[in-house]
Amino acid sequence: MTFENTLEFAKKLDASDALASYRNEFHYPQVNGKDVIYFTGNSLGLQPKRTQKFVDEVMKDWRELAVEGHFYADKPWWDYHERLAEGLGKVVGANPKEISVMNTLTVNLHLLMVSFYRPTEKRFKIICEEKAFPSDQYMLQSQVRYHGLNPEDTIVEVKKRDGEHAWRTEDIIQKINEVGDELALVLMGGVNYYNGQVLDMETITRAGKGVGAYVGWDLAHGVGNIKLNLHDWDADFAAWCSYKYMNSGPGNASGIFVHEKHLGKEDIPRFEGWWGTKKETRFLMKPEFDPIETADAWQLSNPPILSIAPYLASLELFDEVGMDALIKKQKTIVAYLEFVLHEIDEEVDSTFEIITPKARGCQLSVFLHGEGKAIFDYLMKKGVITDWREPNVIRLAPAPLYCSFEDMYRFGQILKAGIQGK
Ligand SMILES: Cc1ncc(COP(=O)(O)O)c(C=O)c1O
Ligand SMILES: Nc1ccccc1C(=O)C[C@H](N)C(=O)O
């Protein structure tokens, strides 16, 4: 499709957008009395209007039923989290039994490390990407130290080549083969938070398994953003948060995937709690742990229903739309945003560079040479919400559920005026 950087053309794209009506499903913050142009769905998704109903329902059940709500609410609390497994399975490409919703991302990564990072004298190394999201780095370092090892000898970071902005799959594979039979675990961000790159998870998983390591994925920036096929890729585990592209609200419940082949196994170490035991026997209060034969065996506590209810609301939206339609719009809107950026770049003295490679999802990261922070501050004042990542990057993620093509055009005009100092 040949794009044009005009309001008419952007409106034409909106008119033929199958997801256009979903824009009305969300609440928008206002700046200068107008809805913002929201580019930070990769950090915190907007609030779906229907979320209120799901939360109110829990508040009402609690008010009217109190403890009886565990078993007798319309959506009983004791197995409320199970309602998410099927929908999430479709989003991440997994069987429902491979999914559980619990805790938050960093907590879940720690819990999954208990099961999948079991260093031996010979096989103890971990491969991750350089400059992984800081929480992932702290998580890995503390896990390694917990096992009495030294992070410097244990964590192997795959670097980008000098002068390049993205990782090359061949470099990751080479590192995996190089570490070989010392490699215990590959754990990487499937979609990188900084440059927006989507890693070739299928190939990397195969390579990791090929040398006998476990392979896990942090999908904070992947879930609800790109096509995932965790089961077929044969990943051992994955974890993600729900508050970015999945719009479930700040700090809300997160999800895990554990491959079917690890379910119902006796010999897998795990930190356990009573919500991981079979429902039929849980309330017999026996001392023996009787694990559920699904990823719910990793559950510890009775779940925070008020934190899961918004996730259920948001999953309903994802279920209605489907990942295929979502990704179809995403590809067009990101391509249009890229086009608008290039057009502006031609029209003004070039000050920016897109550092996101073609293997991408929703996010374009733009390196602002020179006046970076001033442009960022200006955009925020004009009601364009982006985010800033040191040293000089703004991230733009036009989430396909609620961003319009007109937003992209208007953003371009605001950016141009900002660079020209108008
Ligand atoms: C890649 C990645 N890992 C970890 C985190 C931390 O998540 P949480 O604070 O939910 O544990 C985030 C985002 O906050 C992230 O983007
Ligand atoms: N939860 C947050 C709370 C405060 C500030 C940022 C976050 C983020 O989620 C950042 C996100 N992980 C990122 O990729 O930048």
C-alpha cells in the first residue's frame, strides 16, 4: 500500500479499519481538554471501559456474600483464575493447562527459576541478552548468588555488534553453541523493551534445547503484541505481565506458561502452597502436597481476585478481536507511523533515527540525536504520551486496540512543529 502523510488519507485508513470501533472501549486521559495520543501501551495499557463492571461484580459479591463468595459467587473466587486459561492460551499459543495466572512478573520468574534453573558443577551457565530489563538482571544475579555461584562467571550476555542496534540471531545461536554443555538455561526477553526487537524465539528455543539447556521467555513486551506459539516452539516456560498490551491495570496479576511435558512430574522442584494442590482434596487439609496436573501447580496463595478481574475483562476484548486481526492492524499502523516519521525526517533537519529492526511488534524506538529530552517534554505538553528511555530514546507503541491512523498523522504534525521550534 502506498501511504500518504495527509489527514484525509489517515481518515481513509481509519474508515477501513476493522478494529476502529474498539477505540470507544477505552478511557483516555485528557490533556488540554482533549484525548491524548497514547503511545505507551507497552508500559501501561489504557483502561477498558468494561473493566469497571468486572471489578464491581467482585466488590458486590464480597459485600453481599463475604466468605461465601469463594464458592457461591456467580464467578466463584476459588477457581476464578481458571477462567483466564483458555483465552490466554490463544494469546500465547498454549494449551489452557499450560497456563496459570498468579503473582507478578518478577515474582513468577523467580518461582520458575526454582524449577528450571538447577545448576550442576558442569552445567550452570545462563544466557541472556545484554542490558536485559533491570528487574530481569537483578532476578538472574540473585538466583545465581542464591546457588552459591558468581554472576560474572555464570551469566553470559549476548551482545549486539558494534554500531548495530539489534541482536543477530546467528550471534545468539553461536553463543548457545559455544557455551554448549555448560549451558543450563537460556532466558531472554522475547520482545526487547528498549529497541522493540522481536527475537526469533522458535530458532533460539530449538538451539537451546539442542545443547540440552532449558529455555524460558520473558514476554512482558510480547504478550498481546505479537504472535506466540509457546507450545509448538517447545519452550520450557514463560512469564509475562498483564498491564502493558493486555490492559489489565497497574501491577496486576501476571501469567505463566509451563510446557505440558513438565506437568504432573514428581521430580520437578517447585516452591509450593495450598492453591497448587488439587481442588478436590485441598480442603481436607492434609499435610501432603497433591499437585494439580496443570500449570496451576505453581500457584501458592488464594488468588487476588480484585487484581485478576480486570485481566478477565481485558481478555474478553482479546477474545472478541483475536490475535490475527490485532496483528494485522498492528502491522499497518506501525508501518504508517514509520512512514510518517520518515516523511517528517525529510521535511525537517534530520534529528532522529528509528533503531527498531524489521523484526518488530508494536513498538518503534526512536533515537533522538541532539535535543531529545526537550522534544519529549514538548510532546507530553501537547498531549502525546510517549516514554523516555536513557540515553536518548523515545518509545512509540501504537496499540492497535485503541490507536487510530489519525493519531499517527496528528502526532507527525505535532512532532514536526516541535522540531521546527513552532
Ligand atoms: C522485560 C521486563 N521484565 C520485567 C519487568 C518488571 O515487571 P514487574 O514489575 O511486573 O515484575 C518489566 C516491566 O516492568 C519488563 O518490561
Ligand atoms: N510497571 C512500571 C511502573 C513504573 C514505571 C514503569 C513500569 C513499567 O512497566 C516499565 C516497562 N516494563 C518498560 O518496559 O518500560
